[in-house]
Amino acid sequence: MNITQCHTVKDALLFCIEQEQLSFESYRTQSQATINVIKKSMWDQLANDELRHRTLLTSLLDQTNFISQKYVASIASTPIEFIEIDSTSSSRSIIQNAINSEIEAHNEYLDIAQHAPSEEIRQLFLVLSQEEMNHKRTLEIELEHI
């Protein structure tokens, strides 16, 4: 499933919650796989941010007036897929995949912000989209050091 297959805001939220969970698991796996303290800290921070995003999105599921609205994605989105982490996966490809996923999440949050019923919820999705771009920059800096 991807965001373009969502028909209600609830569908879109559930999709984003699932993607945040995948991001969290991927970043946690990377943290556990590294012994470099600085890199471990970066992966831990990214994982914690994604967990916080998931918690925020889950809390929105209680807002029935918002989640029952129709949703038609205005972006052409592809599913966020993390590559399998194994001994043949290069650090470069892992980070590039994570960057692509952050861009995808950024675009999806911007799209959902357009459907927000209030300025408060719109701002929440704009903040989430900006945080995903901050993650992208963090990962790009790491990529430059490889």
C-alpha cells in the first residue's frame, strides 16, 4: 500500500503510523549494528524521533471529525521500502535508502497538511514534514563522511 491508495484521512494516518514504525525499526537496527558511538547516537536520535512521530500520529486517531474526512493524495508517492540489513548491505546504500524515505515522508506530511481541518493540525503536519527534512540533512552529512 502507498499513500495514494488511502481514501480517508484515517487511512492516511494509519499508513504514516506504519511508515514511522518501519523507520523506527530500521534506525534502531542500525544503532544496534554500529559500535561507533557518534554514529550510534545519530541512529538512536533518528529512531527516537520516528517513535515520537508515531505517537503523535496515533493520538490524532481519536479526532473523529478529522479522520473521517475524505482523502485524495495529490502526490505521486511510492511505497517506502527499507533495504534488508545484512552483511552485504553497504553503509552508503543504507543511508541513501533512508534519505529517500525521509523525502517521501516529508512529501506525504505536506500533502496531509493540505487536508487538515484546523490550523493547529496543519501546523503539526508541517512541523513533522520539516523534521523529516532535518533527518534528511543529518543523513546527507553522514553520507558525505563515508
